[in-house]
Amino acid sequence: MSKDILRLRIGHGFDVHGAADGDSLRLGGIDIESPYTLVGHSDADVLLHAVTDALLGAACGGDIGSWFPDSDEQWKGADSGELLGHVWSSLRGDGWQLLNVDSVVMAQRPKLRPHIDSMRSRVSGLLSVDPERVSIKATTTERLGFVGREEGIAVSTTALLLAPEDL
């Protein structure tokens, strides 16, 4: 078996944020006009949180809550792009390489198709990789569950990393 195959590591991230009255939300590092906003300790960017957790999962590095606890006022209103950048910089510094990330955003509204390319560009920039390594898809839940009732948005992300050679 190839030594590189043994270095492949898969991580999964999942995050949910509830909705509140508003006129825009931050998703994938960009602001999107919306009939509601998302609520969270930081900027509530559910997509970037799921990406961060997927990277940490692949590297067995804990989760976003252990790195940036919501009990710490320092992170109140924090830009999730900066949080992701900090985590990825640390992992990259340890020798981890990103092969790809794949995310599914579950939202009844707003329609996300017009924003996918901008989100991919922003996420790939935060990760310093080609946009071809970042997949973002959007789906509704056919009006089922809390997503279908527009009570929040959920995101599931998988990341494939190549572990450092000395691991």
C-alpha cells in the first residue's frame, strides 16, 4: 500500500445556527440579502464553522468550540473567516495539506445558487487553495424540519487532508 494513501485523512464538520429577524446573513464569508439573519456568538457563519470543524476533524485537532469557546468574550462577534484562517494557518504550519473540501448548505431561503461562486472564491482564498478544491452545494429540505420552517440553516462539510510525512 502506498505511503501517501496512509496519510489521507477525512474530516467531517456539521454546524447549525438559528434564524432571527434581519435583512442579511453571512455565509461562506460573504453577506447575502435574506429575509432573516443567523444568530451565534461569533458572526454565525455556519458554512465557515462547518469547514473549520471538518479540517480540525481530519487533523484530530478538536473542534471549533475548543479553539474559540463561546464562553470567551474575546470571540463575541468574531469574523469566522479569521477563525478559519487561524486554524488553517496552524494546521498548515504543522505540515497538513488540503486536498479538497465539500460542503452542503441546507437552507429553504434565500436562494443560494447566485452566490455559490463568490462563496467558493472566498473560502478558497481563506484556505490559500485553488477554487477547484472547494465545492459548495445548496439544497432545501422540501419545507421539512427546522430548515424547512426557516428557523435556521445547517451545513455539512467533508475535508480531505494529507497528513504531514512525520505523523
